Amino acid sequence: MEINQITINHLTEPLGYDLDNHLRVDFNLTSSAAMQDTKKRVVVKADQEIYDSDWQDYKNNFFDFAINLQPRTRYELTVSVKNANDESSKNSFFETGKMAEPFTASWIGNSNKDLQNTLLAKHFALTKPVKSARLYMTGLGVYEAYLNKEKVGNEILAPGVTAYDQLVQVQTYDVTRLLQKSSDQELLISLGDGWYKGNFGFDGGQDNIYGDRQMAIAELHVQYDDNSTETILSDASWKTTSGKITKSAIYYGEDYDDTHVIADWEPVTVLDHSKEILHDRLSLPLKVNEYLPVKEIITTPAGETVLDFGQNHAGWPEFFNRENSGTTLKLQVGEILQNGNFYRDNLREARAAFHYTSNGEQKWVRPHFTYYGYRYVKVTGNTKPLTKEDFRSAVIYSDMKTTGAIKTDNAKVNRLLANVMWSQKSNFFDVPTDCPQRDERLGWSGDADIFSSTAVLNMDAYAFFKKYARDMQIEQNNHDGILTMYAPAMGNDSGGAAIWGDAATVIPWTVYEAYGDPAILRQNYSSMKAWVDWISQSTSTPNLWTGCFQFGDWLSLDGENAAMPTGKTDEDFIASVYYYYSSSIVSAAAKVLGHQEDAAKYAEQAKAIKQAIRAEYITNNGRLAIDTQTAYALALRFDLIPEEQKKRVVSDLVTRLGKDNNHLKTGFVGTPLICQVLSENGEHKLATQIFLNEDFPSWLYAVNLGATTIWERWNSVLPDGSMNPEGMNSLNHYSIGAIMQWVYHQVLGLHHQENGYQKVEFAPQFDYRLKHVQGHYESSYGDLQIEYQLEKDKKHTIEINLTIPFGQTVTVKLPRTNGQVQVNGVSESLPLTLTGGKYTISYQPVTSYIEYYNLAMPAKQIMADQELVEKLEPINDVFGFLKDPKNLETFGGSSLTEMNVMLPFINISDDDFAKIKEIMVQTPLASERKFLNERRTV
């Protein structure tokens, strides 16, 4: 047996994080022993042992306990496991930050508030060998620290994004190595405006949202080999001047003059700024997590030189400087080319450029206090030819581990799923932003709400969302329970809308359900209640949510007024459904946390809201008063329909989709739900059809137009490749990428889980269009790997391979079986219950996954198969009629049956239909015939 990985509060060896005097220690284990024979133990030590769980039965893979921690202390942690024959241990550590210990250092800055790049420096000597050293510091707006000219840590844009008037995060750095070079030391802090002071926000933005002066505070704690200590503080003894960054801001970009001589040092100004807002870090660090090479250097029709990195992303371009002193290289960024030329108009007011004036030194150059969203970089000002090797793009996002991935036999689907991942990387930038490129990049709560269930599958996002939940809580505390439209609010007090505001409940609950750790509920429970209570106080109709501003089904396509992006679905219906959902969540969270009175209170409230919604919007016979895709999806997803009427509502949804040509009309609210409710209610085939549509509006429409990320609109780019003229048009917006949750759940088969994936229900829904699927999800237990192949041979065999980590139990449910399957060559009955190990499951389905033609198919699909048409054409002249391209374009979306009813000039007799049907049911689809031929060849 072997312990492979230990995390502490979902972090690996955390340094200086707010641990809230409560530890959640997760570990995964490789073992061939039975779970019931295994025991576990954790011991925590500082100078002495402070916690011992004692040996306990292995019922799960974590320890969860309160603990009294001390500031600035390193704790050693040992997890041990044993059974009758073996024992194994693994060590880890964590280290506290300042906690509640007051800073004795001072905030310091420059007397000139308008400096764009304040430098703060301290020279000092260390007279004895250093045993250990920690730097506890932060800066406003953003900072980088250097010890002896070497950057401290690998973090970008510290201290991250918060409501800086309420919370400023303190970073802890282990700088022991950096102090070993000599006795003479220099600690230098470089500051930029960032989100704190720089221009930020809509419509040209605001300056100085949280403050008007750059500043920093720092304590360097040194322990010598003889165990004596010394502390270097930021105070009046420091010096300050202006650095080489002549201007920077998040939207603006950065101008860097390397010819500027750093001189004119003067004493710092000691500032009377609050220390009460200082807090040990919550944020995962923003880091360069990978680099992209230049794919191509393009000379555009307009004569521009443009670098193509081949992938839209967030980060910054870096280059190796070869220019002579005084030459200014100018880089501009964009997401797409137009008519082959560089384009940046959709960035709106964001300048998004990097200007570098060379000092003649050959070296790698990068920005410092900004970031960009882009695929293309236009380069001007160079006097020497550009080479691919001299440029690279740093991909920057919060330091999260990728935990999930899916690959199919459909290359376009694979590109779509990759696009979802890239948009998550691009927008999980300390807060979940809407987009990384234009003059916005805000922590929009609605986008995060609808995408959170997908996000926690793609990446280990617990710590990320727990920090964002704290951002939301701060804004609610400042707004009487209302959640602002984005968090931090950046000076905008607007808020209180459904979905966007419901992030206050949905995100903590989603994260708790995914990881099984109630810490996020403990942190945010009061805020979750406050949000629901605010709705109850603000609505104009008891037990419904009416009379408030709403976004509706944002960016849906079914609105009666094209100028209104809120859609056709009744806004009060959407709001009331989420009022019900949030009330249900608060009740469930109260139950988890042991607040039984609250659990009962909010359960009764949810029940009353559900009854009111039914009375207002659903007839006694189950007819929904709102005939939109989103309305049906909401009613089914949130179980608003009595069981005996559900079949009728599913049928009405299918009918509605049929009227919409089986294409989506949904916006933010309905899009994540449609395929899910179809698959869960016996319509997986239709769900897959909608998912695989390639014309507008569809997910693959963007893929066909070359998208490498998810777009804000279904048609952000028009079919001719031109940008949609609407002003709000991002090409890197993860929201409608929420469909990937459906792929995980219904296609890959991760249908249901409990206790942070301790128990998993594997129940894939197969479809002939996706015959080979593989993927994985790595929980705290380890990596659950899944692969299946339909139609493996002439017997139509389905083969499934599962690799299950120790401690995880997987229940297997499979479609089209006779109840028996082969498991590693042995016949077993379904459902299966499997524990850690590798399994090959195979069976012959009672009906195959080869698809044949049928009369319900659109005529255009039939007419696309020339071999089939040759067989059908002699039966009826409708096929000759449809050979005319104009007729096919006009009527080809309807089935032959529908055409026969609707069009008086089409006459297909019952006998002709019988003959047509007989040929169809014996003819596999053209794509299926290709598959069968390839399988036969193999």
C-alpha cells in the first residue's frame, strides 16, 4: 500500500493561507487490500505533537478537525495507513501566515501619488548564517518583490483581486535561499496600479476605485542558525523612486522604458492606511502555467506583421529583445483576423498593448502589471526581422490542477471540449471573469453560477471558488444581503437579479456537493441565508419573486424584441424558480451544518414557493403557461412538475424543439439545462442531435468557424467569418460551455456521485454518433478512468474499461442489456458494484447501435444519401421534387410525413409510404455504412 498525494484544505503544502483553524486533510491511496481491513491516522506536530487522530477505520479518505494554530508556524503532518499485512506513511507540511498577529511594519509609498511604477527599496546586512526566512507582505494595487535582483516567487499580479477597502491579502514567501548569496542584501518592491487604482470598469472605466496611491507593507522574518531572530520592516528607513514602467493598467496594457535610469532615490512616505484589512491569503496564485509557441508569422493583406499563437487564451506575450537602444517595439493583441487583417475593435475601450523601449541588452522581455486575452499579436516598430523562436506567449491563470478530460471519436466535439477548457483557463483569473480581453474582465456572478458545475469537473476549483465565495460575501455584507452583479463590485452597487444573485447559494452548494467538504458552507452560510431573506423582503408577490430587475434568459434567441437580450421566457417565472432553488439549497446547507430549525424553516419556504409556481404557471393538466425551451427546461430540472404530468411536459418540450427545427433558442439560463433534462427524461437521442448540430445556433457552429475558445454569443462570428456587429462580443466567454457537464454526466457516464466521489454511479447513455468515448475524473480518491467502444464487432459488442481508485465504489448501470454482462471474463448481473481495480465489461446489447433511416428524419438527410435516393426515387416523384436545390432548401427540414400533410402538391400514398419505409429500415445511415466498412476492413 502507498499514499500518493496529500492535500491540506485542498492545497498542496500551503504556505501562509488562511486555514481558519480547521483542517481538511485528504489523501489517496494505492492498495490491493480491502477497504474494511484498512485503518488510517494523521498526526500534526510543530515543536511538539498537537493533534493525533489515533488509528481509525478507513471509512473515507480524509480527516476533518478543528485545531488551534499559531501564527508564522510550520507544522509537519504525517498520514499513515495500515492493514494486517502492511503499513505506509507519507509526510507533508503546512505553514501559517500572520493570522491575527498585528503587523508592526508600516504602509509605505512615494510622496507622488501619480507615479505609475513606485519602487521601494531597503538595503540591509545579515551578519550570521541564515537558517530560514519568511517574507510576509502585500502591495496596492499590484506588486512584484525582488531580493538581490531575483524575483521573489513565481506569482503574477499579487495580491490578486479583492474589495481592497475590506480585504487585502497577505502573501507569505520562503526566501531562505535568496538570502544565502552574501551578507549585503537588497529588498526591492515594484508597484503598479492594477485593479486597485488603475482605470477599470464599463464605459471608459473609473480611476482610483479603491485608492489613489501605490503602497506596500512588508515584514521579513529571519531566523539564524543559532536560532536568534531578526525582523526587517517596511518603515521610514526605506527609499523610493520611480521605475521603468511609464504607464500600466489592466485594460491599458503596459509601457516599459528600459532606457530610463533608476535614480533620485528619496525617503519613503509612511502612510496612515488601515492594517485591519490585512488578511492571510485566500487566493490561489496567478502563475504562468504553460507557454505557447508562435504557430505562424503572418503578413496580412494590409501589410501588417502578425504573430499567430494558434490558440485564444489569457496571459501576455514575451520576446527576446534584439533591438538597439532607443527602439520602441509595439505589440497589440486581438482574438481574430478580419479579411486576413489584424482586428481589435471588439476590445472596445481596452488599449491592450505592450510598448517596450529597448536599452540594447539582449534578453527576454515581458509585461509586469497587466494581462491580455488574445490569439494574435501585431508587431510594429521593429528594425530587425522577426523569428518565431524570439516570441512566446505565457498562459496565465489561477494555479489549479486539471482534473477532468473527455475525448471522443468526433474531432469537432473534441475541439469543442478543448475550447471549454481553454475558456475556463482564460477566465479563472483569481475571480471567475466573463472575458479576458475587453474593457470588462469582471467577476460576473451569473456566468460563474451556471458554469460552476462544469468548472469543478474540469479543474480542482475548491480553493478558487472558496475565495470567490468570500468576495461575494463581502459584497453581500456591504449591500444588505444583495449580491452585486459581479464580485468584487468595483464600485458598482447594482445587483439583486436571479441567477446572478443566486450565485450566493448555488456556488457554495455546487462546490460542497462536488468535493464533500462543508468548509465553504460554514464560511458562507450566513450570506446564503441573507440572499434568500432579501428576496423574501423585496418581492411584490408572496412566495413568488416579482417586481425586481431581472436579466431574464440572457442572450437567448427567442425574444420578441430583437433589441432586448432577455428573451421570451417570463422573467418572474425564472426568478421564482431560482427563489425556490435557493431556498432549497439553504435548507439543505442548514441540514449539513446541523442547523435543524433553519433546515425546517427554509424547506417549508421552498415548498410554499413550489406550490405558488405551480398555481401561477402550470395548469391542472400539466400545461406550462410559458411555451419556451427554457421554461420547460427549468420546470423539469427543478422538479416543478407533478410526476404524473411530467411525461406531458417532456412531450411539450420535444414539440417546442421541433417547432424550432431542433435547435436551441436558449440563453444563459436554459442552455446548460436543455440536453440534461432531455437525457434524463428518455430523450437522449434528441439531446445528442442538438449537441451535434453544426449550423447556427449550435456549439459546433463556432468550431466550424475556427473557434479555439467558447464565444459569448451563438453567432459572435457570422457564417462569412465577419464579426457580429453587436458591440458586446467576446470570443472567450465560458458560459455556454456549461454543456460539458452534460458530456461528463450523460455521455461519459459520471451520472451521480456522493461524498466527494467516494460513491459514483456510472450510467452512460450511448448513442450511435459517439461510438468511442474515453475520459477521466480525478477526485481526492484518485483518477477514475473510463473508456468504451460501441459496435466493437459483428456481434455488436460493447466493451467498457474502468480503472477505479482505492476507496471509491462505482455502481454500474448500462442500457440495452438483458441483465447480464461479462466482467473480466466472468458473467455478472447488473447493477454492478465495483471497488478499486481495473475492469473490462462487455456485452451484446438487445438492439444494436447501428442507426437506420426512418420516416421521421428530415428530408434533407435522406436526400444527402445518393445511394438511398436511387432506391427511393422510382417509388414516388417527391424525390424528384426534392432534387431541386431550392425546393430542398425550402422544405428539406421537414420529414416526408410532415410534407405530405402540409403541402397539397405532395402526394405520398400509404402504399408508397410502406415501400419507402421498408427500404429505409434496412438501410444504415451513410455514416454508419462507412463505419461498418471500416470495421470490416480492420
